[in-house]
Amino acid sequence: MHTIALVGNPNSGKTTLFNAITGSNQHVGNWPGVTVEKKEGFFTYNKEKYTLVDLPGAYTLGAFSEDEIVARDFVLKGNPDVVINVIDATNIKRNLYLTIQLLEMGANVVLALNMIDEANTKKINIDKKRLSERLNVPIVETSAAKKIGVDELLKVTVENIGRNVSPLEISYGKDIDEEITKIIKLLENKDFLYPKRWMAIKILENDRDIISLVSSDSEIKEYIDNLIKENKIYELDIVDKRYDYIKTITKDLIEEPENVLTTTDKIDKILTNYIFGLPIFALIMIIVFQLTFKIGQDFLGGYVESFIEFIAGFIESLLISINANELLISFISEGFFGGVGAVLVFVPLIVVLYFFLAILEDTGYMARAAYVMDSLMRKVGLQGKSFISMIVGFGCNVPGIMSTRTLDNKKDRMIAILINPFMSCGARLPVYMVFIAAFFPRYGGLVLFSIYALGIAIAFIMAKLFSKTLFKGEETHFIMELPPYRLPSMNSVFRDMWEKVWGFLKRAGTVIFLVVTILWVLSMLPAGVEPYSKESLLGRIGSFFAPMFTPAGFGNWQASVSLFAGIAAKEAIVGTLGMLYSPMDLTEALRMNFSTLSAVSYMVMVLLYTPCAATIATVKRETNSNGWALFMAVYTFLLGYIMAVLVYQIGSLFI
Amino acid sequence: MLKECLKLISEGSVKSTKDIANKLNISEMEANQFIEQLKQMDYLKKDGSEFSCGGKCFGCNLSNCPTNSFMTFSLSEKGKFYLKKL
């Protein structure tokens, strides 16, 4: 029984063709010694039965994967009578690379020019007759999916069984051709199953499988060692020559419409434009922040606040009605609802902001944002890829710092770690929101955008400084693979959004609750003192540090306590302020205790000062150094403090 | 062309296959093909391929793991060595 092999690139329609030819007469097994699936089937043509073997899809016949080795071994050692090479007519030049390798092996090839209907739709015209002459192989146009040309393919295949073919010999240029000749000589009279010239080329291509095979021969091994010693690396030249050969052979035979722009190309022309890319990114972020306020605060915020107030009132009444301990009532109404409740009020904002960010990411825009930011980032000594960790840092600095593992270069990684806390994380959002609600209710989106932009600007300045001082080194370059634009999957967007909200709620119920509880206890001690007063233990601690913040405009003890609570977790800042000013409405209390200018300097401090404990612990873990963790805690505090003082002092000159 | 692609990437003058296509005056499809070839031959390596957060990091505002969101490839040791040799 004759054996026919089917070879082709992945997605060339090879398996569809296999199914179209064999129907249900097929069985699946495994190639011996590997985990690659072996599909074999049978078909009858002119009353004669043939075996058809579907070889694994491969772009080349090197030794880069098991699939390739299986495919080429079968072509060389399985002795198929004909090899049907299925090629995608819409991407013919790429597919012909495999064809050329088959021809170099001396296989008896029949080309199935598959997906010809799609090629016609795309107005790709291929001069099949002349291509067949130049390649010296029969070509049949097929559309396996529509079962077009399958009978003709079988007819041509059967007719070509036993055709006398000689291996294709491409000239690889003087140097390589000379090496090939020398290796062929060395291979003469040696008992290898493969064609000598093909083996010689593979040796020069540094094919590990063939090199390991021939290394048993000391003479050849010595030759290969000398090639390595003399730095004679030819593999790229060989590949290039094959592409040149394809170019020559297809010259004037393939007509393709030039530069057909896809939807992604058209959108990219605008969104990744050299001049407009960055302003568009800024504009998109302003819109996102503005929408966050409009929907999250103005529309949804009121409902959540009323709901929390309702629950707080209900529980307080219940506790009073059952004559509960006064301290318990105080803890529940002022400590828990005043503190944790003040944080929970911001859940709608978190929901809306992350909903929009998830949409931007899911559509493929975030990757473009990294693309447009790249040039700017390279100028400040950052790698464009650091933008991934920066984007992640906008959610939480812990995974932001962890994602710097994507940077291989130590210099890039250290800089990316040290600037990540300036990416304002979601936990700091409630602080800005409450201050914006108190002082800038009409310009929420713009103020929030400015804070985020300031964080990025400071990150860039520090990156430049670090790259010029602490971490000098060579730059690494890369190329990005941008995903095509797509409509966001609501499933993925809502799942992502829910993860953020759930994480936020979990932290509110654990870390924030713990911090608020400790602070509540401190604000009640020593016994007999007026709760939440300056005389309480908490008030005394706060008052000790408060003068330090006077130059920054927020030298009250509540502000200093909240900042230190924020080192445990940033959400605790609002929780602490909410508890300390309880039962007064927080925004009202802030207006009484901060000026507009000191509110701005406080927000700047919160943006830049020491990141939360979890982030510092992550820095320690990722850098494996207590020193860098301490450096991070101290330098960010100093920077935040200096910036807050500068904002307040310079601002005071004008206001 | 493969050598030229590699050189362009090492110089940092291209950021995507689109840029490579423009610089070398070839189609984007061809540029993609060359990049795929370089990846397959280990001249380019996927960055951070050893890192995976499994998409479960709290606070990460990407719906997928950041390393899957978009990929970057840079010169492998083999690629760097090859260019040094040229």
C-alpha cells in the first residue's frame, strides 16, 4: 500500500484536508517516544487503497520542537511515496519556506494551494502554472473547508507516485557552499540515513539533532568544534538565503493588494501616533477619571452612603435598645462605622474606575499606552516595558513590584521597583476622593488626573536620577507584540472589577478594621480621658509628630496619626480620619481642619510618602535586601515630605 | 533580513513589527515572519517568561496576567553573541 504524507504550517488547513480525504477512516495514536499525536487514515482512489499520514504542523523542519523532528523524520525515514505540502494561499511566501526545505530533502512533493477561495476574496492572484514550473512540483488549488479541488489533488498525487525527483540545491553563497562541500566529503562513506547535502546544511544551521547524530564521528566532531572556535555561525545566513530564494522564485507570480489596512491598523494610526499618542492617552485617562466621579460619586455614591448610614443608625438604635455597654456602642458607631464605613463609602468609585480600566485593558488599549509611553520612558532611563509594572502599580504596588520580574536587566528592575510606589494605588484613591469632595467638588476628574500625572512625573524624575547615579548600565531593547483590538468581554471586565472590589472589601474587613480598632483603643486611653481628644494616648502620639508637618500645612495631630496609620495600609488614612472626626461628617470636618492649600499638600504627601507595609515587605522579598526595603521607606517619606512642604510654602506665596 | 531585524532591535530603533516593516521597507507580514523565525531560533527570547502571577494578584488592574497582556521580546544571549561577532 502506498503512503502519502500531509505536511504544512499550523493553520494551513492541513487537518481539514486530512478529514476531507479520509472521512471516518482514520485513527489517532502517538509517535513513538514522543507525546506528539499521530493521525493516520486511509482513502481509496481508483479502487486502490492508500495510507494518508497527517504530520504535525510546522513552520520549519529544524530541530526546534518535537513536532518538527517528527515531521522531518517521517519525510526522511518513513519513505512516503508523495508528500502533500498544504500551503495557505493567503500567506504563500511564509508557507513556501517549508516547501523549500522539503525540496532540499529530496521529497516527492505535491503542493496543495489551500484556502484558494480566501486568497481570491483577498484579491491575491498566484500564477500557479509558472510557480509549478519554477519549483518543479505539481500544484493543485484546493479549499479543504469547502471540499474544492480535493479529487483533483488525489488524482495528481496518485499520478506522481514514483516520480523521479532530485533534491533542490540552493546556492548559499561562496563561503557556505564551500563549507557544505567540505562537510559532504567528511560524510562520504559514513552510514547515515539522511541525504548528505541536507545533513551538511543542517550542521551549518546548528541543528542540535543532526549535530548529536554526527558527533559520534570524531572527524566530523572536530570539524564542528573548529567551526564554533572560529565563530563561523551561518544559520541566519542560510535562513536569509532561503527567503531570498523564495523571493526570486515568486517574483512576478504573486499579485497582492498593497497595504490593506485592518481595523487595528486604522485605529493604531491614530492612537499610537508619534505626536498625538501621548495626548490621546492623557485625554482618555482624564475622561476615565471624570466618569469615575460622575458615575461613582455623583450617581452611585449617595446610595451607598445612605445605606451605610441607615445600617449604622439601625445597629446603634438596636444596641441602645438592649442597653449595650457604652464603649461597645462607641466602638461600633464611631470606630467601626466612622472608620471602616468611611472607607466603604468609596466602593462605588473603585467599582467604576476599575470597570473602565478593565475595559481599556481588555480592548487592547493598555498595550498601546505602553507603546506610546516607551519613547518618553527610554529618555528617562526606564525601559518601556516597565510601564507594565507601573500600570499594575495603579491597582496595587505589591503586584506592581512583583511584575518587575518581567525585566531581566537588574538595573531596569531596581529602578522600576523603586519608582513603583509613586503609581498611586487603589488604596490611596479614597483619600483623594474625600479631599476632592471637600475642596474641589467641581473639578474631581481633573484634580485626580493631576495627582496621578504628578506621580508619574515624579517617577520619571527619580528614574532619571537613579539611572544616572545608583544604577548605571547598558540599555536593553525589545519589540512588543501588540494584541489586536477587540470588543471587551464583559465577563472578563466584570470578573476583573469584582476581584478589585472584593479585595478592597476584604482589606476593609481585616487590615483596616484591625488598624481602626487599635487606634480606637488608643483614643479611649487613659481611662477617663475624653475620647478622640488631644489628651488621649493617640492624641498625645499625634501631637508629638504634628509639629513636623506644620511646614507642610497640616500640623494637626489627626493628620499625623492618619499618615502613620497609612503606613499599615493606605485605606486606613480615611478610616482613621473618619473615626477621629466622628460623628461629624468627614468632608465637613476636613474643611474645618484643612485649608485648600494644605489639602493639596496633604494629598501630595499621601501620593509620595512611605508605601504600605505590604509593599515594603515585597521590596525586601524581591530585592532580597533589608537595605533596599529601608531605603524605599525612608527616601519616599523624605520625598513626600519635601514635596508637601514645597507645595504649601510656594503656594502660600500666592494664596 | 534576519540580521537586519536583529540589528534594529538591538539598536532600540524599533518597537514593533510594524516599525521593522517600515524601516526595512517590507510588508508587516514578512516582518512578522522574520521575528517568528528569530524567536524560534532562540535569537529573541520572551521577556519575563519565568514570571507568572496567574492573574490572581489582588489589585492588579489588568484583566489578564500582565505578562500575557502583551508580550515583549528582546535579544537572547545567543542573539547578543551573534551581533557581537558581526
